[in-house]
Amino acid sequence: MSSTEQGTSSAAPAEPTTAPESAAAPEVPESFYYVHGKDKVVHKVSAGALQHSALIHGMISNLGYTEEQAKANPFPFENIDGDILQMVVDWCNQHKGKPTPPEDTNLPKQKEKLFDLVLAVNYLEIKELLTYCCKQVAMMVKGKSPEEIREIWMIPTDAEDEAAEKEAKKRAGKEAAGETAAAAGDAK
Amino acid sequence: MPIALLKFPTDLLRDVFKFCDPFELYKLSKCSKRTQRSIKLSGRKNWRIRYFDPGTVIIYVDHWLYRFEKAEKKEDYFKGSMLKPMSMRYPDEVVDLFFNLLDTFGICRVGMLSIDFRNFESFSNIANILIERNMEIEEFHIGSEPDVKDAAHIMPLVNRMNITQYFECDPRFLCRFHYQLETFPKKVFINWSYWFNIGQLLNNSCVRMELFKSNLSNQDLDVFLRKWKNPETFPNLGWLKIYGKKIDNQSPILDMIPPIQIVGNPRAEVTFGYRKDIVDGVPVSKDDGTVGWLKVELGGRWPELKFLVVNPDDTVITSR
């Protein structure tokens, strides 16, 4: 589990604590990188753990940062909530250098965070975790009736969809009219 | 804790739907038009569908088979079994279910339609849409049922359906109507075939045809076999079997008075899904050199004619 410090910015990150290492120490010194989410809390994560994320792995392979440079330039993921990023970092640390077993007991269980977790994992391109999360989402409706599925997955009715579509068209029309009026005003 | 599934991008929806079985996707398709569209967008397998009167629909792909059965009571809606064969009871009209499955799973091939006239209106609705879409129907089976008052309406539908592999017709239709089979899949089996006349026999393009309780006479069969001897006629024919009371010893077939056989002649054998053979048959040559083996027997309850056309690729001739 990695630990973090609050309130550091991406430009000048505070000294984060290191994630625990596995029992067998690597022969070659491991390189570390730094990431933060919307809450600016910086997480120090080993390159090995970050290999799970195709997105970050692609970024660090191109950079060739030194330890100092990496510390000074944490990867900002402003679109990911801090607690979600924490879950993802924990998972990457737990699965550093090993494949995920088919039934992984170390995976995040918080159902209320599942939606944001899926989006984050999808964005970070962590294939194995994404597969697990999608399976969790699918399992939510196992054996349920259409009405129950509608509630669990917050599916609007056809009437609600139509009303929303009408509303969106109306809003777009108003916006277009507003822009035209503004343009006419500018011309005067 | 609910989650707003439809806010996921399409690729994520696809990943979620991969873990849903067809029963769940069908239930999801019933939630709204938008969910049905999302399932369609999420990629397609090569599903096929089977329909069995009066209300069973099966979809299948590879070794997976999902059975939808009509629910009798409201408390049974969407209940089922995940033991093989996996099944679920549905609340809709069977026609609605059938088209929902076609659309939701992008099914473009019907493995089998099987009707027994218990729900002819549903069947004709399904048939008409399949005709409209020109969908391939591999097998069509008309099952045995005593009340066949709708039979007069069936042949016009059959003739417009794109049946490619097999047509089986079991029931005894009423004599007062005329029935005409105009399009032929590879294999045809008609149990009460009294209505299948020489005109239809001469018109056929089958690989395998079996006509039981036939009204075809020696003269009819003589006409047919003489036509077969001409080059380029009936190029597909491999097997013909006819049981009929009008096959007798009163007139010749290809200049031979039945029974037609030569004891001690070889066994000619071919496999069309299952084995067909003629023992002690008489060789008959087509003008292009193709050989057929003919045997006509008069003993037994129904006199029978068997005719096997030798195809070097699949026919085995064994000396006895």
C-alpha cells in the first residue's frame, strides 16, 4: 500500500513515502515515478507497478527521467478522484510483476466507487483490472428482472430519453440563437 | 448501489456486455430502445436462431445454447435455469421475442423453424418478416398435428421462404386443397406425400428426396427416370426414395417390370448425414456416363423405389 501526503502540487511535490517492496529485493535498483489525481495528493509508484497501466508505461518509456526529474514532474491525472487513484495505485502495487489470478481477492470491493473506478481504469488502460471491474458491473444484474436492471444501471425509460433529447435540442437552439444575437450585436 | 451504465463510452459498454449472457442482454434490451441500440453496438457473434411452435425460441453459437420458453404465469417471468440447456421464461408474444432477438443479437440466419399449426398466426407473422428480409432458413419442419386446417396457407409461405438445407413435412393435409412445392432445398422429406405429383417431382433440384405415402405411379417414375437419363438433368440428385401404393407390377419402369433387382449385385452406399444404401440394385446409366442404382420392391406394407446416383466422392460400392 502506498502512502501519500496531502496538499502538494504537481510542480513541487512533497516527499511521499515509498510503497512497500516485495520480500525479495531486486538486484537492479528500481526506478520510481509519481502520480497525482484531482486532489493533488502525490503517490510514489515503482516502474514495475506502473507497467500494469499501458498509458503510464507508454509515457515513462518515452521520457527516460532520472529519479530527481520524476519527483519534480509527477503525472497529473486531474480527471481522476484522489481516492480512486489511491485504489488503482494500491492494486498496481499489489500486483507488481505478477499476473492477476482469475478470482482476485485483492481487488477493490467498493461498489459505490465502481463507476468512477471503471472510467479511471479505462483511461489508464489497465487491462486486467478493467476486465475485473467490467465483470463486477455485469454481475450486478445477474438474475434480475428488466425493472430491477433499470434501477441498478439507472436506465431512463424511452419517454425519459425522448424528453431529454427534446430538452437538449431546445437548449442547443437557444444557444445558437444567443450566439447569433451576440454576433449581430458585435457587428453593430 | 446503482451506476449509470449508459454514461460509459461504447467500448466500455462492450466490455461489460461481454460478461452478460443472452438472457441478461434480452432483459436489458427490454429496458429501453437506447439500451437495445447499445447492445447492438457492442459487437456481434455469429448467433443463429431456432423457432419451435408454439412458443420456444433457441439462440445458439458454437457450443452455447440458450432456450427461451413462454411463461404461463406472471410469477414465472424471467425465471429459468442456468443448468444446461440454459433456459428462461419470457412474458412477450413469441413473435415479439423472435424479432427482439433477431435485432438485438444481429441474427441473420435461421437454423430451424418448426411448426405444428398450434400457433399458425404467429408462425405466419414470423415467416412473412423472414421473407421480407430474405433471411436464410436452413431447416423448416412442419410437425405432425391432427388439426391442419391452416395447411392450405402454408405452401405459398414455404415457396417464398429461403429454405436452403432441409424441408420436412409430416402431417396429413386435407385432400380438398392443392399443395404445390415450388422451391427446393437440398433435402426434402414428405411423410404424407400424396399431393406431391409428377410435375413437382420433375421440377425438383434436390440432393436427397424421400416421399412416403406417395401417389406416384410406375408411369410417373418411368417419366422421371427417363428424364434423369438426359445429360444435365437433375444434376444434384443423389438419393430418391419413394413409398407408394401405386408402385406395382402392372407397367414397366425403364423397361423393367417391378420388382426390379438383381440378387448378388453389389451394395451401393452413400452417407447424407446418415447412411443410405441399395443392395442388389440394377445399374442405370445416364447419357453422360453417370451411374445410378435402382431397386424397386413390392413386398411389405408399402411398395418402395430406391434410386442412388453414384458420386465418386462419397459413394462406396461393395461387392457381395
